[in-house]
Amino acid sequence: MSATRVYSQSQKLINLAKQYIPGGVNSPVRSFNGVGGTPVFFSHAKGAYLYDEDGNEYLDYVGSWGPMILGHQHPEVISALHTAIDKALSFGAPTKLEVDIAQKICTLMPSIEMVRMQNSGTEATMTAIRLARGYTGRNLLIKFEGCYHGHSDSLLIKAGSGALTFGQTSSAGVPEELAKHTLCLPYNDINALSEAFAKHGAEIAGVIIEPVAGNMGCVPPVPGFLQTLRDLCTQHRAVLIFDEVMTGFRVDLGGAQAYYDIQPDLTTLGKVIGGGMPVGALGGKKEIMSYLAPLGPVYQAGTLSGNPIAMTAGLTTLKQVTQPNFYQNLKTTTQALAEGLLSAAERTHTPLQVYHVPGMVSLFFSDKAIRNLDDVKASNTEKFNAFFHGMLNKGIYLPPSAYETWFVSCMHTEAEIQKTLAIVEQVFKDIG
């Protein structure tokens, strides 16, 4: 068994950070509150590997929470960024790069006829909700338990006491009056969805959903769920919003909407289209997108929207993922990891559920199938925490939460997968 790793620099840094940054981190999941222990402070990365301030090496399954589909420091991306930086960091004015990436996105995702570049996934989903309401003249929004769409007020809503009750705020600072405009339904529940439209169809401005849930772990849609959603939105003239900040250009060249052959009215994007730089985008039907200022009455703006550095990283990344067999190779790698996790569980008699789509995979310590947030919460999170630290100590960096997706990049070769699986099996044995 390997010796316990030393995290002395990370411990010093988190102690210092807590004096100046709330909780010592700039995003809550980085705090390790879900798993315990000291958050790791990283200094550099290359390919599929990370290196911390103490000099420890890790095989990375976080990938900056999704953007690094090419791995870290991809030479084409880095070269393009050096060229862009020599020209300018930002103009606050139109550039050809914005047109190039917009054209690329519209070509690769047929449901997107126009696109507005923004600075984050949160900004994109916030704008999508505002646009759906402005376009329909309605106020009611449907979202799903376990799907995270950023931290704007309209979306920090948890379910009420029943499937058809209005939501409750899940964060201080969000007015209860705002929650009254949101219905929060169980993910993958076709009956609850149908009932909601039967009762409120004329009031519903839009429905926002992760077509593959990625913020309660990777939970794919059950057969018929997305199609029912599409049909109900069409029937009741509600705007269907696919939040593909995570899945866009990750699970398929055309995103989850291509993978499942369902076209939404609006799509939010982020992560991969920025290649590791801060970025977001909202795209969709021209008729709806034309309601955005300066063409229409729905206002949205951003000082750094479409800045040349983010556009360069994103456009270069999109050029790489369009290479032949890119997604087939990613699918093969992800499937090998998922099947290997199940095999290791079987050999060690570990109750385990594993779900995956290309580029995304999650495990749950449970003997019950996972379909929604209640199922996820019923899994053994204490065992996950022990598993996380066992893997971390052996050089595998996983998301520090039982409720987050692992991300696979094109730099995860067969050797990396086999290395991971060998350690997984050992850790399964260690934690019992």
C-alpha cells in the first residue's frame, strides 16, 4: 500500500485563504465540505494529469468540471492563445472570432439558428429564462430536482412538499415570491410532467432541463422522458430549454440533443466552447432569439462577452473535436471505464450502480437503480467519501462530492483507464 500523501502546502494555503475568501474557496464544492479533509491546491497540469503545490501527481477526472475535453495544455489551444494574447485581451467591440464561433456552433447544432455569446453558464441560463418569459408573455417556469442551472435567483429553487406544489427557495437572499413562479418536478417522472402541463399548461413560459443530469452525478434520461417533454412544450407553446452547459460538445458533436435526437427551442452552452476560458452562450430559434436586444425588448449585455481570448480557446477546441472518430473514441474510453467499475464492484462484492454517456460517468454506492435525486440521496455517501479519499491518496483526483459527474478527456488512454481500475479495485477492498 502506498504511503499517505503529504498536503502541507495545501493546508497552509487553505488556512491563509480562509482569512480573505469566504470558506477559503471561490466555488463551494472546492471546499471539500462534502467529503471532508483538506482541499488540494494545484499548481499546473498536462494532458490527463494534475500537479499540486506539494508536488503530488494526480490522474484527473474533474477536467475543470467539464471544459477540458482535450486534456490540459493541448498544444493547438495553447499555440492559438499565445497568438491571440499578442494581439489583445479584450476590445469590448465586435471581432471576427465571434462570428466564426457563432457560425461554427450554428452549423454543428441545427436547433441553433442564432447565438449570443456570454461569460458563464449561469449568465446563459439566466438569460434563457428571461427570454422564454419575454417571448411567451408568461411567468411560470418548470425545472427538475437535481438539475443545476447556475446560481441566478430564478434557478435556486428546490421542490415543494409535493410533485405539483410550487418551489421553495434553496438559498438565503432569494425572495419567496420568486419561487412561486417555479414548479420543481422529479427528474425522469413522466407522470408528474404530464400532470404539471395538464394543470398549468397555459401559464408555463418554459421548461429548463439538463438532458443528461450532471449535477446529481451522471443520471441519463429514461426512454420517452425527453420526447414527452418536447411534445408537451410544443402542444402548450412553452419554450423548451436544454441546459447543455455540461453536455454540449461533450457527449456528441451536436450535444445531448443530437445524442437523443430531440431538438429544443433554446440551448445554453459553456465549458467545452471555452476550452478552459470563462464562457457561456445562449442559442436557439431565430424567432425567439430575435427578442433579445438590440433587436427586441429582452435586455442582456456583457462587457467581456465574446472576448477574443475565450473565443480563440473555444474555436480551437471545436476544431479539434470535429476530427474523425473523436467522439467514437471518447465513447469507447468512457464505456471501458464504466464497465471496469462494475467488474471491480462485482469482484469485491461492492453494491454499485454506474451510469455513463460519452465523456461522463458516475458511480453510486447503492443496490438500487438511480433515476432521480431521491435515489441519489438514498445511496451510501459515507462510503463514497471513504472511496474518494482512498482514490485521492493513490493519485486519482475525482470530484469531491458524491453528487458530481466524473469527466473523461481524449487524453485518458487505455493505460490511464487500466491504472484507474486497478486502484479502484484496491480501494473497494480497503473500504469494505
